[in-house]
Amino acid sequence: MANQHKIMVFAPEFSEANFPGGDAYNLANIFDDGDNPSQSTFNATNEWTFSVIEPLFEQIKQAVSGSQQGYNAWGHSAGAQFLSRFLLYIPTSKINIAVCSNAGWYTVPEKSISFPYGIQNGQLADSKLIVSFSKKIIVHLGLNDTNPNDAGLRHNIVVDNQQGLHRLERGRYFYNTSLSTAQAMN
């Protein structure tokens, strides 16, 4: 399909060996412990897993003598979690369109819910949110992705009460809350 449409597809690997656990990959190493965020455990942006994406784009562009000004991205499950957070925390990226497919849970732009489920204590300024909301994001969901016992889902009182019990509910919650927050921020 890539050859047919004359597009390039790159799939960077974030291996468990190099990016161990959810803090290093899903939560992009924003905090030493993403479930217990604080100013003192907030990592420098060059330590974030996100920090490899833009240089990778530039390296690929140089290698192929490309003139592309931006790129599109797709993430599934944990990759969708990574991508949705990438848009929030790296709003000036060169990403054109992001497709987040079937994330198990999200960092929702809600100031009343603590990171990683909301943005309270997430060290995320309103100015970054405004830029993030200017990006095109597609939340891709499966209508039958309603199994609350899926092994890939995180369950606790916070995420279950906030986002719902399965991927479809959680994706719809993320989308609707993001849309209303974006509209409120104009």
C-alpha cells in the first residue's frame, strides 16, 4: 500500500529493554514515576521518550533528500497512549495528522484530575494545550471494543470512574472532553 500511494512508512521500536515499563514508554518518561507526579520528579524534556521523534523525522528526511515539512502518525493501544500524550506535551511538533487507535486509557485534558489520567500536576501549561488543540487528531475506536476484562486495560478507582470500563467508553470520553476543553479555550 505504501508503494502504491508513494508514501514512506517508518515504525520506530521502543523496546522493553531500552524503554522499560509504562513510565518510559506509555508515559514517555515525563516523570520518574508517572503515577506519582511532582515538580521534583519532572524530567527534562530531552529525557522524555518523545524527544526521539522529531530528530528521527529530520534524520529520515535528510537520508532520503526529502522536502517534507511534516508527517502523519498512527499509534495503536500503548502507541495511541504515547501519541495522544505526545500531542499534549510536544504541541510544536511537525505532526500533521495523528490517529490514536484503541488506547487502553488516556491523559485527558482535565485540570481537576491528577496526571496521568488528567493534567493536574502534569506540568502542562494552558499555552501548550491551545497549540495542541490546533493539531488534527483522529480518535479511532472499535465499536465492539467493550470488554472490561481486556488484559491491556488499567483499572483503578480513578480511571474507571473518570473514563469508563473499556476502550470504547474511554476513547469517547477522551474525545468528548478534549473537544469541549478545546472549545472552551477557543
